[in-house]
Amino acid sequence: MNPDTHTVTGPGRVPVRSNTKKLSLRDFDIGRPLGKGKFGNVYLARERKLKVIVALKVLFKSQMEKEGVEHQLRREIEIQSHLRHPNILRFYNYFQDSTRVFLILEFAPRGEMYKELQRCGRFDDQRTATYMEELADALLYCHEKKVIHRDIKPENLLLGFRGELKIADFGWSVHAPSLRRRTMCGTLDYLPPEMIEGHTHDEKVDLWCIGVLCYECLVGNPPFETASHTETYKRITKVDLQFPKLVSDGARDLISKLLRHSPAMRLPLRSVMEHPWVKANSRRVLPPVCNTHH
């Protein structure tokens, strides 16, 4: 297949060729809005010729220039276009006009994990362990490609057709998700000690974040959440971790091994996937791989 061809997974695999004709808004039927952000909106859309359903992210250049994030967008397009993993939201292509940049992304029908968590209050061991296995596998793939996400939290995780997790917003995390955290501390809840303390950080920040996420999934709120920045900051740097009774021993063990002050001491991703609690509870189903051409 031509290197300029991006594979769109619909029923069967449909190539969207970027080399034959420049894409434009005229190639899409635009549906309902999926989310609003600081730099634009995301819409459900259908590519007219191929009838493929996608998410179309519309970003306003003026807004991005004002915030000085165009370089970040370029980097993100570069990163995302090379990532292929069942638990990472696919980036298919992009095009632009004089005022906007359009990103063509995989559509995740079950929406944001954040909204789902708000709806359910908290998730059970099976659901949380499944997410942990999916996330660890996806991040392992990223880290092997020298990509650190740095911003794993429920707002940046989407759910696919079968409820499988999809990591989105690779530092399009700058393009604020529609649902901001309602806590006073915002994303401070997910910041690891080394970032708060201003030390250099590496891919092990993602290990801290999945520990926080695991806790939030099971309990319904992040582990270090307080009413003030200073308090949260203190609890994170001290790793003041307290579990309610409802958290099982196995889950406590996993979370405690990820939420370590020293990045080098955090449980590696492979060990997360092999952890007894994850093994016993995960119900991960890999999507079927279809190699036949329809």
C-alpha cells in the first residue's frame, strides 16, 4: 500500500488516499457535535464517497496562534499519524482552509470515560482491570516508540464500540476537552511528584497517572483530591494514599506499586499487565483483525 494511504477501519478496511486529491470540507456530511474545546469543536461526520463514519475535529488557527500552540499541533499530528494500536484513537488524516485545521479521527461511539464514570459513580474490579490492561498495553507500545503521553486521565480516554478504551489527546490535550474537571484543583490531581517538584521527568510519569486512574475508577474520585491546591500538592509529594474499605487487596497492591514517589520504583507496564489482580479480573477482548479485502 502507498505510504500516503491512511487506512480507515470501517466495515472492512477503507483507504483514504491523501495523495490523489486534496481533502476538503465538501467531502464530508457533518453530523452532531461530539464535544467543544478551547480551540474548536469535534463533530460526527461521514466521508461522502466511502460512507465512513469519523470524528472531525475543527481547530481555529487564530485561537491556536493566540495561545502559541501551532507547533504543538504539528508535533501531535506527526506523533499520532504513526501510532497504530487497538487502544489508541486512530488519526487518519488532516486538511485545512484559510482559517481552520481539520483533523480526521476515529469515532469512539461510547464517548468519554469521564462522563461514564460520572454516570456510574465508580467502576467494578472487572471493568477497571480491563481498562488497566488495555492502557498498559497501549502505553507500552507508545513508550517503545519513545512517546510519553503525560496526560492520562478520564477526560482524555474514550470508549469504542465494544466499550474498549481508546487513548486520545496526545497533547491535543492542549485542546481542552468539553468536560473540565469540576474539582478546584483541575488536573493537579494527576500530576506526579517529579512534575510538581520541577524535576526532569520521563515515561515513568505515565505509570503514576495510571495508578491515579485505577484509584479514581474504583473509588469515584482521585486519591489526592482536596479543596486546595496546596493541600493536594502536599498529599501528592508525601504520597498520602488512603484506601476506602471497598477497594480490594489486589487493587490496593497494584495502585500502591504504581504510586511511588521515586519513578524508578514504580511497577513497569509489563508487570501491570501480569499483575495477579489484573489477570484475575480483566475481560479484555481484542478486536478481530481482518486481513481480507472486501
